Amino acid sequence: FTDVCHLCAFNTTLFSKPIDKPKFRPDQSKFEYEKNQFLFEDINTSQSSIWNSSWDGLKSENKWLRHFYLIRHGQYFDNARTLDEMKLTLLGKEQLEYTGKRLNQMNIKFDRLIHSGMVRAFESAVIINQQLNSQLELIEDKSLSEGLPVAPIPYVGISQRDVDAFGDKVRIDAAFAKHFHRAEKTQNKDTHDIIVFHANILRYFICKIMQFPIQAWLRITLNHGSITQVIILSDGSVLIKGIGDSGFMPANKVTF
């Protein structure tokens, strides 16, 4: 009986103490740890060093977020003789109608619609724009054109010699630095940009922005017309809400 009383007293003491809970913002897409709750000595620097918080070379200047909706172009004639002839197939055009409708259903005021310099990305961007209630000016960025960023691991027939022969990596890395960074000092609101481009570069950018091994890019599969959502927080932290989402398309319309 005495032991039971001691146990009851212990439980009363235990449950009468308030339990500290981590505080997050209501919207998980905007969550940030309340850093002022922690002393520097409480932070395990050996673990925090896994993430390079200075990856973009910028300082946190304001509170605003940068949202990206990264779209792979639709199915195209990949056996065409020239790049200009690699246009969307009828199915590819249909796929991008679904993509545009899905983006429109998000009820977001998009700021920019950017596409690569290749015809299949341009056609995809045009179709997306046609589905939006508020249409945007199309912005071409040729640095986002398809290429080989780095030799993938494990080896799948693409060697570093192949990558060096194409010479795309410098251009691709410059495109990444241009578009992906935390909010600059002049930004005065959350931004929402749609970028329509290509699977190789998109997969490479996913690895790069998440600080995964960049040689892992070919382990990711992206369907035509799929949406990958990336959010860069004001402190440079990065969230991905979805990779290669194409669930808004009927199953018989999905290709990769």
C-alpha cells in the first residue's frame, strides 16, 4: 500500500509539471524553430553542421519566403532530328493542360512564369499560362536548357568524360545560383514563381538545394508535366512539399 501511495505521489508530481512543446507556425510550409528558446551551448554543432546555412552566400535580410513550382515539360517527340523539332506531342499538350489547371486550382497569385530556351519548355509554359485566371508574361531563360550536370552514381552509361564533352555544368550551376536563394533585401512579400524546364536539371537542382549528393540526381524519376514545390525560408532553410507530383492527371495520361 505504501508503494502504491508513493507511486501515486510520483505520478501527481510528474503530470502537474507543464510539458514544454516545440512551437511551430500553424502553416507547416512556413515553420521555423523558435530559435530564441535555445542557448548556443544547447545546439549540437556536430549535427547542425550537416546543413550549410550559407549555401547561397546571402544573409537573412527580411521575413519573406520564396516559393517555386518546378514543372517538367510535357511528352515530346524525342526522336526528332533537331532540337527545334522536339515539340510536344498531342498527349504532351494535354498533360500540360492538367498541370496548368492544377496550378490554377491552388488559388495563388503567381509572380513569374519562367521557361527554358527549348521549344518543348516554351510550348509547355504557353499551355500552363492559358489555364491561369491571371495570365503572366513569359520569361525565357536559356541557361535552364537541358544538359548533363554531373556524372551520376551509380554508373548508368554516362561518364564524367561525357559530361565534360557537353560542358553544361558551368551554365547549369549559374542558372541554379541565379534562381535559387533566400529573399534579398529588396523583396517585400512572399513570391511564387513557376519554372518550366527539364528533368535532368530539375533533378540536379533538387539534390543541390537539399544538399544531397549531386551525383544522385538520376535516382529521381519525374513524370511529364509533374510539379515539384520548393520553399526557401527567410533564414535559408529549404522545404520540399512534393517531388514530381502528377496525381492530378488521369493514370492513362501519365508518362515519363
